[in-house]
Amino acid sequence: MSDYVLAAIDGSHYAESVCDYAVWAATALSAPLRFLHTVDNHTQVAEPDLTGHLGLGTREHLLEQLSDIEEQRGKLARQQGRLILDAAKARVEAAGFAEPPCMQRNGTLVDTLAEHEKEIRLLVLGKRGETAHQASGHLGSNLERVVRELHRPILMVPKAFTLPKRVLMAFDGSKTARKGVEMLAKSPLFDDASCYVVIVGAETAENHSQLQWAMDTLRAAGHQTEGAIRAGEVEETLRAYKQEKDIDLLVMGAYGHSRIRHLLVGSTTTAMLRNAHLPVLILR
């Protein structure tokens, strides 16, 4: 199976939304859907090392017990994963989608995705995983690593599904951003969506030319399109615009050579993505 929509799910509060957005995407793209759950045994909390205070026989007995505990934890994690996958299948089947294949893999999410990268058309995953604190000011560490390593479109989703009808493209004229506009124009995902394009910067002839190209490209594909050039700080300006236009999906390029680059670079993301309550489609 190639060019499928892959939904990465876990036991977090985002799992149901991941299922719903994955079904929406797979249906719109006429693409197969597949679910993935990973069991990363390295995330288990280590038991305190008290063996240095014990006699040899007691130490060996304790190590055997710890080994048994870790083995049992692994079995429970795999069982929990299978239940999560079963629940995901039941949810999408109830929505009228054919039973999707499910994968459960041992190892990190990033390594597993790297193995299947060439086959993935779109990756759907939640803003945070089950090990991330819900009140955290950061995105899940898995998401940050995936964005850095995976060279496929990634749809980061919030906790609740909303059918995307008003899509905002953060545009800067870079090669990645122009490719993003072309993908947005051609993608069946947004056939019925209104498209908005914003350049954060000065009112220059170059920016007006870039904006006009983006709008012409989207209009030629049949999209109702609106564009703007706004001065200001990138995150605050985009946040204000999406509120003004009631945007329900944001499209961005990752790792461009502009200020927008800073939205996805660094040990943590910026406040806009950290506090996003809407899906973000990240293009590479």
C-alpha cells in the first residue's frame, strides 16, 4: 500500500480528533487510511537503583524482579495499544469508512515514521501525546521531532474536529511557500474551502507581486481567495488575522528562510502554535 494517510494515535485526548481528521483527509484525497501505534519502551520510568546497598544474592533477586516488571509493563503497553487501535477502527467504521489496516510497532514514533516515509501521503497526529502534560506551554516532543525529521505533509490537529472551510496560508514568497500555494490550489482537501493568503511584512512592490501570484494561482484552481499584507510580528499578526477571518485551518511551510521559519525551529515552538486551537498543515 502506497501514498496513504497515516494516523498516529496513542492514549491522549487527541486520539478521537486524529481519527476524525484522518477520515476527512483520506476521503477527500481518495487515499487509503492506516493507523499507527508505537510502543516506546525507553519512555518507561526507571526504577531507583538500590542494588549497591544490597548483598549479591539479594541484588540478583531484585534485578530479576525488575526485569519481570519491565517485561510485564511492555506486555501491558502492547495490550493497551491494541485496544486503542481497535477503538480507532470502530470509530472510523461507524463513520462509514472501510476497516483500515493497523500497525503496532516497538520503538520511537520518529524512527517508525522514517521507515515508512516514502509511502506516506499525509501524516495526521495530535498536538500533544499521552505523556505530555495538558497544561504544558510546549508542543509534544514527538511532534517537534517529527516536524524536523519527516519530509512529508503533516497535519497537526486539536482536540475537536471542525470541517475546514476557511483556510489561511502564511506566505513569504519562498520556494517552500510557493510550493505550498500550488499544493493548496491542487489539493482535493480544500475543494470547497475559501483560501486566505497573508504576507507579514512591508507594503513593497515585491510583496504585492508575490501576493498577486499566490492569489492568481488559487483563483485559477477555482478557489474563492482573499489576500493581505500586514506589518507586524509574525505570530501576533497571523493570530489576529485568523481570528478576524474566523480561520479553521492554517497552512505553513516548515524551515523556510524567513521569519516564519522561527515558528517551527528551536527547542520549543512559538506561542502561536503552542496555543493553537485549530489544525495546522505543515508543508516541507
